[in-house]
Amino acid sequence: MIKHIVMWKIKDSHEGMSKEELMDKIKQDLEGLKSVIPEIKEMEIGRNSNELPTSFDVALYSEFESKEDLAIYQEHPEHVKVAEFIRQVRTDAVVVDYET
């Protein structure tokens, strides 16, 4: 099993959207991937609930059966669209992939 965790810091605004709206869109878009990418075994998207300066704004937790399934997810055209949007609206990101 592969666990894939990503966290993002989000811009205060982008193309007329507020930070709150951007985070809502990220959550909605990522959750929509569950219905089109069968390799996703588990997925949770959460918004930060504290105000620490070291905090990230949005977190993704996902599980895949194998590294190959993770690669299929990452290369899927629908995921690529979501990732491109996130790259436009994030200021920082961290990623951890580990096997259990």
C-alpha cells in the first residue's frame, strides 16, 4: 500500500477568487477524481483549522495499492488538470509518499 500525502499553502486570491473559494475548489476538484480514477483506494481532503504561521492550508491524504497505481493517478488527464490549477494558486507545497 502506498500512502500519498500533499499539503499546500494557498494564495490569498487568484483571478477574482478568494482564498476560501480557492480552497473549496481544490477540495471539490480533488474529491471529483475519486469517481474517474479507479486506482484511488482512499482519499481525504481537509482544510486547516488553526492559525499557526507554519501551517499549510489544504491537505490531501490518499492511498494506492502500488507505486504503479500512484503513477497512473498522477498521469491521469483529470488529475493533471487539477494539479495545473493548484500550481497556479499555491505558494508552497510538501509531499510525502511512503509504503506500508
